[in-house]
Amino acid sequence: MPEIRVHNTLTRRRERLEPLEPGHVRMYVCGMTVYDLCHLGHARVLVVFDTFVRYLR
């Protein structure tokens, strides 16, 4: 698998993704915060993380 780089919000830099357990990535997605009418932007969170999980598999 090619090297994956992600944005670290703590350091504000792109860093190499290094799982704590080799070959096993864990993710938590809290989902969307819906406070008004539903729109396409709410689906973005689900689509982005679903696509990333499918890529890793």
C-alpha cells in the first residue's frame, strides 16, 4: 500500500499515517451536527470517511 499522509490538527502539518497496531487502523467519526435543514454538506462526512475505509480495506 502506498504511504498515506494525513493532516494533523495539533501540529498543523501533513504527517505519515502510522497505526498503533501495524496493519490495523482505528477511526472514530462523531458524525454530523444537524442544526437546521438537511443539505448535501451533511452527507460529506459520511461519504469521505466511508470512501477512506473502503480504500484501506
